[in-house]
Amino acid sequence: MRVLLVEDDARIARFVGKGLREQSYAVDVATNGDDALYQAEINNYDVFILDVMIPAPDGFAVCRQLRQAGIRAPILMLTARDAVDDRITGLDHGADDYLTKPFEFGELLARLRALLRRSSEVRLPEITIQDLVLDTRGQRVSRAGHTIAVTTKEYALLEFLARNAGRVIGRAEIAEHVWDESFDPFSNLIEVYVNRLRKKIDAPGSEPLLHTRRGAGYFIGRADGSQSPARESGATGKHAPKGIAAGNRKGHV
């Protein structure tokens, strides 16, 4: 899952960003409204965490412009103001949920999970593909009953492939959802991680599940496609139409 965190408080941004990355989210950070709209125009996000009190345009205006641009990804708004009118304003502008500062990071994670579950398709707590099982809540992987140790980024990549089981996914789409804006599109990092996963989940003697379609991308499931594997897909954010940005890009919590 790729998140855009819009927060001008550097301390909160560092804390929340670090925690989300430890939970396998890819996180981009924007510190003002113009930058948030620019990022939303050029990237594809699965969820937005949007602070209300950011340099203009404020969070309410950003939320409204995202919805006007046709972006349907969930938006969780943050605010230090607990007035009911503020919460109503945020929801009326298209926000899906509201979290008041100060908040516990665990509650933020729970609200994100709830938003993603409500997004167009149900997100199951467990994904099964043949004898490969992903526990999406505990971020644990096993095959044929044997636990497989994976890193945070390996898990993020495997879960994204598993949620799209049977579909060939290209490098660009993987980069959009598993890596953040620091990803170098000319690097071989995706290939490196795919090879690491293949060695871990496709042990000698087991049926290969992680495949490469030369010139197209990668997919998980049976190589011959004779039987569709179990599939559990989640909603993703939509690309914004060009011109969403209001202006040019500017250079216990």
C-alpha cells in the first residue's frame, strides 16, 4: 500500500512515516497543500493521510480538489481541532474518516485498515494461493505449514502480488504501490526483491508460484494458468487527471 502523508509538523511526519514503513506501507510526505496536490497528480496512492492545518491550500481545500479530480482513494483527515463543525466540514469535503490529535499510532493503523476494508472490495485478513498463506494482519507468511521469514519490503511486495494473483504486473505498477518517490526506476531493485522472494517461497521440490513474464512483469499463481488461484484484491487510488495541482510544485503523537 502506498500512502501520501500530508503533514507540516516535521516531528509528527517522521514518527508516523517511520511507523507506517515498519508496517510495510510505502510512504511519501508532503508538507503543504500545493505539494500534496502535485504528488497526487503524478503518483497513484492507495490512501491519503491529510492534516487540516497545513500551509495553503489547507487540508479541506486539498480534500475537495482531490475528489473533484476523481480520486476515490480513502482520505483520513488529522486535526488538532476537536470542534464538531470542523469534522463535519472535512466529511462534507469528501473525507472518509477523521482523527483528532493527539492520537495513538495504533488507532491510526486501525482506522487505515478499516478504510481499506471499506474500499470497493473486501480486504480479507488472510490470502491463500495454493499452499501459500499470507496473514495480512500479522504480516506473516507460510507455505505448506512452514513459516517463511521475510523482511518488511519483501512482505509488501509479496502481498501486492498476492492481492493481484493471476495477473501480470509490470515494474511501473509495482513501483507505484510498493516503493515511495525515492525509488530509482533505472535500478534493478524490483528484480532483486523478486529473486529473494522466489528463493524463499519456491523451495526446491515445491510447485513454483512466483513467475516472470518476460517483457511484461511478474505474477503469482500457477505457471500454466489452468486454474485461477485464490484471489483477494483491494482498491487502489486512481490517477488524477492532469491539471489537479493548484500551482507549480514548491520547492502518543
